[in-house]
Amino acid sequence: MKKIYLLGLLGIAVAANAQHARTPQGKAKPAPAVKTLASDVDVPSPVKEGTGSSSTVGFNKVARWQVVGTTNFDRQTNSSVYRRIMVYPDSTVSVLWQTSSDGNGTGFLARGSGYNHFDGSTWGPVTNTRIEQFRAGYPNLDYNGTTEIIMSHRVDTGGTSSGLIYNTNGAVGSTTWTSQLVLGEASPSTPTVLWPRTAIAGNYMHVIASYTSPNATQPDTMRKAGVRNPTVYSRYNFTTSTWENQNITLPNYDSTRFFDGNADGYAIDARDSIVVVLMGGTTQDVMLWKSTDNGNTWDTTMILPFPIPAFNDQDLILDTPEVCDGSLSVRLDANGMAHCYWGRLRVLNTTANDNSFSVFLGTNSIDYWYEGRPDSIVGIAGAPDGNGNGQLDIGDINSRTRYGNAGVATMPYAMFAPNGDMYVIYSALTEDDVDPQGSNFRDVYVVFSKDNGATWSNILNLTSVGGFNKEQMFGSGMIANGRLHMTYMESDALGFFSTADNANKTGPFNILYYYIDLADIDSFQVTGLPNGNKNELFTINQNFPNPFNYSTSIPVNLTKTSDVTVSVMDMFGKLVYTKTYTNTPAGASDLEVVTGDLSAGFYIYNVEAGGYKLSGKMLAK
């Protein structure tokens, strides 16, 4: 059995190991012995650190969020993020997620597609129930102009796959769904397609999926074009209601370059008659397929070749090449040009023929390639140096905290605004937000370009406004009505659930809908006041001195005389100080905070007045 070793960590050369993240049905596998590697610190370029890439202190604009669903199944993807949100011209919104009302003890038998809809004034009830009548998984949301379509895959209670499920509702926002099994095989004892992605343009729905087996009771060596468990393409014609292509491999996707496929290591987009498919993985090429005739013929572009063609875990890899971590996104611009994004990783194999290789999970970059500049791959984002000390202070990424082979920055999801501006949300570890074991939580970040990808903005944390000790992952979004609309999953624990390594990560987990005006992103102003009103009463600045011992002061600027309450909590949420400063005058004031002796470390301070709250971090020495 193949083993993949962890790790090069940021700031700490500690390694732990786990199996390859090709266990998407949540089946635990034992971790092999420890193998320690040197750390890999990779600062993305041309990202600029500075304004907008660190604290939220002083921001006074508005982001709003809403819990729209829950789930006990935390693995919303194996790598690339699915389309999970649709925003319509009338400002109605639909959100999709992978739900389960039961847990691992029953094998997530109730797993399927969770769905909620905002009708312009209210959301439907928060739910954890599925739309399908049988066990399903890994849904993708799409819309063909009249009907919402959810494509999921069916894996029965015994683990046998039966193909994809084509779910349609009676109308946008309807709770009445019709399910039809498609792209399956005649016999459930043979492999079929799983983990679908769809893209609709004009009269066609284009589908890519993994042709494989979810269960060891089935053959797990299905091959097409010589590739084991390959990624396959299908096309549906809405006019004739027929599948014109079913589970075919694309040109040049064969055993000369690919040994096997992987779950969710692909992305798709379509516009007019143009279709693009992007694939990549830890030991695979990053390749783009493009069709200008609705998928009849294809051109192939090698973006990032893996140094060993059709790598099968046996050959030596001695120079830690930059590769893709398996999470990708692709978008077509108004001119039909492809913009490609993926999480960066590095790999190494010092022993041949041992079915193993090592991955450096300390790699930190979202990489970008544009079809109009075919020789250029640049890093556009990553986890920022939030505390401004010139380095990333990131703790252990181990078998408990990892997401498959994801690095520090991973799971990009790209979007275009109507004016052509590009926005990319992604997951990254956050400095100073740590759990009791010293590992970092993740937030959802955004970076944007206003010149067709030539330059990129500073990094902005979108979800830190939700508080500390929260893992926010799997961001999927859409630009509409001058806003970024996003959905993501939030939990109090790190990493994927695993009975062997992470059994304490149990649900329910919240599924959130979140929006923020693009103007606020562009000006790096995000606070997230739940009441939806802008805080025009006060601003705050960083406490001083910082670090401090025994006492410090917080600068506050009020527009009118108000009572101001300051509270200080440790990183575990324990209140260590609170005081109300009554009748604080309008204008600038320095509020002295006498905490007394505190253990060295980071603390969170909240400043509240008039129903508003702003927060910052302080360091006791």
C-alpha cells in the first residue's frame, strides 16, 4: 500500500505521517512511522504584505453572515472546492452543502445534499436533512436558466457505487426535488463515477468526475486509456434530454503522463461554446483542456509538468519540485481565456520502490497561470504574516490537523465580477489563532486583481471576524449585485474527521452564508457586524505598549460621548479582565487596561460601545 509522508513545517521542523488523502468516504487508515524532513518556508510572490493582511483593528465596515444549515459530515471536499452557492438577479440565493443527520457510528447513512434558499427576505429553516431519498455525497450546484440542478453521487449503505444522481427542483427555491440516476453501470459490482463537477453553458451541461471505486469490495483498478481510476468527461444536451458523451477520457490523458487519477483533483468552467477542464495532483502534471466547440474537440496545454511522467510512487524525487496539492479552480474570462489557480506543494522521495514519498505541508502559496501569459506561473496569495514579525508562526500540521495533502494555503475558488475584476477566496492557516495543542486554525481569505491578473492585491482575512478558535473551511462563492456571496463550513476543531487520528472532531458543524460588499473588500475594511449597521460611533487602534507587562492602553476615537467597555480574554476564551469606562468623551482617548500579571502569550481584547464591538490582539510578556 502506498504511503505518503508529511511534512516540512513553517518555523518548526517536525514531521508526522499519514496515508494518502485518497479515502474520501471517511474510512480511517493507520499512520505509518515518523519520517522527519527539513522545513519548507515558501513566501508567495508578488504578494504584498501590509495593509489589509493582518489585524482587523480599526475596520468599521460590514460583513453579514447567517447559519443556513448543519452537518455531521465534515469532509465537504477531498481537495478542490465545489460550486455550492447560486445568487440570482432578483437577489435570491441558494446554498448547497454535504449534509448528514447521523454520524460515523452509523456510517453516515443519512448523508446527502443539504439545501437552503433565501427568497429575498428570509431563509428556510436551518436543516441537516438531505434532498435525496438514499445515501449520496459530494454535490455540485448549477442552474440552466430555468431549473436548479444538483449533481451528487450515490454510494449505497454497503459502500457500492451506482453512479451520479441528477437532482432537479420544481422551481428555484422549491423544496420538491426529483432524482434520477445517470452515468452509472449496468452492474453495481463494477466501478463507476464519483465526485462530479458540472458547468452549464447554452444548451449543454458538461460534467467531469472520477471513474473509480469507493469500496474495497469492488475492483479499485479500473483503467481507461491506461490510467487507473481516471478522470472522465460527459456532456448532456438539454434540448434532446440525452447524454451525448458518457465517461470518456480527454485527449492526451493517458498512461504516457498519468498513472492514476484522484478524487476532486480537477475543476471545470464553460462560457458560450467554450469549455475548460483543469487537472492536477501531488505527483501529476497540471494540465488544461480547452474546447471551443462544446466539447467535441479539445486542445491540451501542459502548464506545470511533473518531473517524472506517470509517477507510480517508485522513482526518486530528490529536488523537492513545486507541484499542485490537488485543489484547483479555473475560470473563463469574457474573452474566453482560461485563468487557472491551485494550491502549491512540494514533494520528495529519497527511497525508490518503497511505495512512499514525502510532502511538505509547510508550503505556502496559491499559484496562478493565465492562458494569455502561458510561460508565467506566479504565487498570488498565501497565509500572511499577521503579527508583522517577519515570519510565519505556524505550529504543527499533523495527522490530526491536516486536510489531505493541503499545504498552508489551499482550496482556491475563483470568481469574476461583471467588470472583469478577479477575486479568489482560499483557505489558509492563521497566526496566533491556535488550539490547546498549539496547532493553527484556518480562515477563509481573499485576494483580487483589477488588471486581468497582472498584479494582485494584499491578502484580506474574511472570516476572522467570526472569532478565534474557529476553523472556517471550504469557501465557495459568487460575485453578484456588487457583493461577494460565500458559503463555508465552520467547526471548533481542526482537520478532517478520522476514527484513527481525529475521532474527537464530531458534529454538528455549521454551514454559513456570508456576504460583503466588493467596495469594502477593495478598501480592506471587514469587521462583520451581525446587526448589519455600519459602526460610525468609534474606531480603535493597536494597544501600546505591545508587548506589555501589567498594563497597556487602547486608543479609542469616539464620535460622541459614550460608555465604553473593554474586555480581555485568553486564547481559550477565558475572561481575564473587564472594565466599563463611563462617559468617555468624543474624540481620541487612551483607555488604560491594568491586567496585572498575566502569563506570557497572546490575548484578545474587545472594545464595545453603542451596540458595536471591535477586537484586536495583544501580547503579554
